[in-house]
Amino acid sequence: MIRKTFGKRIRKAALGAVGISFATLLTACGTSSAEVTSIEIDKEGAVTNVIYEEFKEDYLSIDELTSMANKEIEAYNSEYISPRITLGEVELNDDEGFVKLSMTFKSAEDFSNFNEKTVFYGTLEEARQSGYNISSNLVDKGGDAPEDGYVDEHLDNHIVITTDKANFKTPYSIKYMSKGVLLLNDKEAVLQDTTGESVQLLLAK
């Protein structure tokens, strides 16, 4: 299994090609645009990651970046019978100075393996079977904790557990969440202000 992060692999390629710091090429400090990096999970568990990052084409062209991304995805997919990751659009916004890159993963596990950032999506029962502990500090949007026994009585409900602090879009309404999560709507959450190493989003079904 490939264990380096996507950013590290691209950084290695960039250094070999042009001898500059990846941080100069594709920074992680955000953009001046309102667009933000997001992770969307559908009901079947597929993950779409849309990345917005600052980009300086002085050092690497958008075509070269696309080629690098394709090579890394092809390397990952070569370990499986059928493709697990597909590259979507790669677009450069010259006016704002950022690039948009989207990838779709067959599963949250594929996202985690490719990026070395945990994203688990499954039922509460599956989470427990996978060794995850369900936080006892989850709250709803009003700040109230679940009633005693709620988790045990809703083992078929889905949960997202992640170490990635991107914005998350979920297939079902978010009922309980880690403290610090900001809900934009019932199915979309901002995680960047959370302080724990991982974040949990317990869904309504």
C-alpha cells in the first residue's frame, strides 16, 4: 500500500523537476476566494475531495500538475483490480491565483490510504468493530449531549470520524458532533476550529 501523502509525493516530484520548495508551488494557507477545500461523502461511502489551494504557475504549469496527479493516482490504482480513485477537474483561476483539483475515491478507506489522513464512514456498529471509540463528548447544534444509551440504541446510524479538518458534506443530517464543529446546514460542517486530533460527526441515520 502506498503510504506517503499526496502532497508529499507531489512535493518530491516538484523538487526533482524544478528544485524548489513545494510550499512555494502549492501552499496550504488557503486562498483569497470564498471557495474552500471540502470532502463530500455519498450514501454509498464514495468520497469526493475538492481542493482549493494557492498556485504559482511560474514554477510549474497546470498541465504538469495534472500530469503529476494522474501519475500518483495511476500508481495507487495499479494495486487494485479496478480503479479506486479518479481525477476530476483541474482548473486554474488566474485572477484569484488558486487551483481547483477534485478527486473521487471509491471509499473512505481509499481516501485515508492515499492521503494518510483518517476518514472513516460507516455505522456505529462498524466503527466499534473497526476499533474506534465513540466520543462521550458529542453535542447537538444546541450544545446538548445525547441521552444516556443513545449510541447503543442507534447502532445502525452512520458516523464520520476524521483527522482531516476540511469542510465536510455528509449524506444524512448531522445530529451530534464534536465540540467546535460549526454547522453550515444540516449536512455540511466546518471542522477547522476543532481542537481535538480527530472529529466525529454522528448522523441522523
